[in-house]
Amino acid sequence: MKLSQGDSVVIIAGKDKGKKGRIMRVLSGSNRVIVSGINMMTKHVKRTAQAEGKIVKLETSISVSNVQIVDPKTGKPSRIGYKIDPKSGKKVRIAKKSGTVLGRTKIETKSAEKSAAPAADLKKQTQKKGGFWKKVGFGADASSEAGKGEAGPATAAVHRSTGRGS
């Protein structure tokens, strides 16, 4: 994929047409990117015993065909091309409009953590806790814990009578 994380892009189609943003994440398998502040979605998180309900705004992915990189020289949308750098002999990305070399940039960890924090909170809140049967001591999880030397319902000896009645 020609786009990479940290590139400045402009949206050329869709509800956010004309807006500019920075690529936070590239989803190369599905040819989509997540751009900061673009294609926002409102997620209603249900109240739980540990946390109260809230409304979270998240960026959702947008198709690569709907974005173009911003030419660093002119500030306008441009296509991306490749050429061989004569000094290093490596293949580099260039902006087709001005011929400017586009370096691959990475987003700083602080800004990435801040933008990923609502998504992380959302994942934490939607994860399932251990079920009732695990607490009681039944199932595969309980039998693996029983081998650790803990005495519990899974390891306790149970007396069973052999006949009817008692």
C-alpha cells in the first residue's frame, strides 16, 4: 500500500470531503485507513456494575480510494509515485504533482495512546468476565486451576451412595 502511518491526507469523497487529517492506522488487508478526526462514529456504552454508561466518539476506517496524500510543497492533493534515489539506490515515494520525496513518518506514542485510550476503555468494558461455572469450579478452566494445589469443589472428594434411597 502506498499510504503509511503518519501521512497527511485529504478526503476526496464522502461526507468528510475536503477535510484534512493524519493517518493513525493502516488496515492493509482491507485497503482501508483510519484518519484522525474523520468518519467519526458515536458508540453508546452500556452501564455496568463497575462503570457508568457513556457515549464515546471513535474514528472508523475509510477506504483508501477516498483519500489522497497532501503534497508537502503545494499543500494540495497529489498521487503517489516511486523512483530510485540515485544517492542511496533505494526506492522512495514521491508526490506526482511536485516531485517532492515523501518520507515515511511515524506518529508519536503519546498522541497514539491518547487517541487509542477511548478504544481501549471500550474494549475493557465489553470484555466478558469469568462465568459462574468458573467461580463454582466446573469446566476446563477449573480443572487446570485444580492442578495448582488449590482445594476447591473440583478437587474435593464427593461421597456417592450406591443404591436407592440413601
